[in-house]
Amino acid sequence: MASFKKLSKTSRQNFLTYGLVILAYVILQAMNGSLSSSLKGMLVPICAYVVMSVSLNLTVGVLGELSLGHAGFMSVGAFAGVVAASSLQEMIPFAPLRLAAGMIAGAAFAALAGFLIGIPVLRLKGDYLAIVTLAFGEIIKTIFTNLYVGLDGSGLHISLLEDSTGLEEGGKLIVAGPMGMGGIQKISTFTAGTLLVLVTLAVVFNLVNSRSGRAIMAIRDNRIAAESIGINITKYKMIAFVTSAALAGAAGTLFAMNYSTIVASKFDFNTSILVLVFVVLGGLGNMMGSMIAAAVLTILPEALRQFSDYRMLVYAIVLILVMLVTNNPTLRSYLDRFGNRFKGNGSGRKNRRKEAV
């Protein structure tokens, strides 16, 4: 306990975030028998959305750039991960290892997509960057809607617009254009999702607390001042953008392999906006807040199902109320005064101890 108190404030917050994830996992596993089937089915999607919100917070909260195409990276990871896992089915019969290989493949392809789109996009800023990332998400969705990928004895076959894969007898069409991906083996688990959340937090926390992270935040605070002291703007923006895309790709694989069928329209503009809502409500740069917002707002529509036709209206009202509360200057000033009073009491106790010595 004494060694924990000696850690910096940031390190303590990071360890508390890890502890919150592990505690939530232990509690939900202990309550597994009493959970409803609908809630059990939402555990993996919640993990995927938590990873998405934390990764987007790296771009929006830490880097300070508005991205509206984050679902595009999720779709790249979903399709690439499912194709990789399906191709490795005979080579890797152990499902958890195959899922890990699929998530690595999804993260790699999403990182490549992030790098390619980042070359022209990261030279922009503000509304222009948001518009281009929005266009990227729609382009990716259109490409996957018209993509056909088949697997047979001679390997993978890919075609666009129409099914011209020419599969041999016994071959399998993994991606069927507008029909999406069908016959997916559902190998995603809550344990795998929790591990991915922990890995995501470790990557983001280590990046933010590193020299590169400080450079990224300097760019966010004052781009001109950061450039004047020799910080390579494009390089550090690319690091944050590609890392965010890779984590979103891994989340896409986890999400897709929780369902037997997935279509490209699932990763549309609305999904990007939903993840952005998680980030804004949780707080820009606040990873724990993003996690809590993602979990609560994913469960909330299901919890409001008893209201039938009015549940989305209630959901929207809850979002507005939360936004008003979190952006209330009176509440913020009260919390700041409470925090300062607590710090003042702590410093007073320290001074009294010194005087006694």
C-alpha cells in the first residue's frame, strides 16, 4: 500500500483503471448463472465498444483531431480478421489461438489502412479532417459491400462487384458481397474481450505517458509552438492515428466473431457517431470515463426495452441529461472546490507531521 501511494497520480489512476476492468470481469463471471441471456450476449460487444471508445479517445482526446470514420477501421479489422481466422481453421484448431491470430491480422490491416489514409488526411485539420475521415468510412463500407472472398484448396480468391472467384468443388465463399460474411464460427468470448481491453489500455497508457505521448499532447495544445521546438507534427500524428486504427481493427475482429453473420452496413456512419458519443460523454482524454460510457450506453437500450416504442426517446433524453450535467460549470466548480479542499487537508496533515518531527 505504501509503495502504491509513492506512485505518481497518473500511475495510480492507470492501475485503478486496470483494477476496475479486472473487478468487473470477476463480478460478471461470478454472476454468470444469474445473468439474463440477452445480457450474456452483450458482454463481447460491450468489450468491443470499450476498445473502440478508448482507441478513438486517443485520436480525439489526446491528439485533438475529430475523426468520423472510426467504424471504417473496425470494418477492416472485422473482415480481415474473419478471413484470416477462417483460413487458419485447419492449421490452428485451437479456437482462442485462432481468435488471437485473427485479431492480430485485423489490427495489422486496420493499421495499414490507417497509415494509407493518414498520409493525406493528417495534413488537414478541423472540419476538413472530419469530412475526409467520414468519406473514408463510407468508401470502406461500399468496398466491403461489393467484395467477394472465397477459399478453396488453391487458396484465397478475391473479386469485386460480382462473384467471379471460380471456387473449386468444396470451396467456401467467406465474404459474399452485400450478403456479408456468413457461417462464421462464434469463437469470441468475454475472457478474450477482457484481455483485449487490458491490452488496449496498456498500449494507450504507455503511449500517452511516453515521450511520443507528450509530443502528441503538445501538438494538441499548440501546433505552432510544438512545431517551433522541432516536433515532427506529421510523424506523431501518424503514430496516434495508426495506433488508434490498429486497436479498432482488433475490436472489429472480436465483434465480428461473436456473430454467425455480419454485413458491411453494420459499420456505417451511425456506428462512428455512437463511438464518438461514448468518448464525449466519458470525457476527452479520460479513458476510464470512455469505458464506463461505452458499457452503460450499450446496455441502456436493452434495459429500456420494456418501454417498447418509447425506449429510443428515453435513451436520447438520458444522453441529453448526461451531457448537460457533465458540462455544467456549477457542478464542475463544486467538484474542483471539493478536490482542492481535499488536497488542502492532505497538505495540512503533512505540514503538521513535519512540525511535530
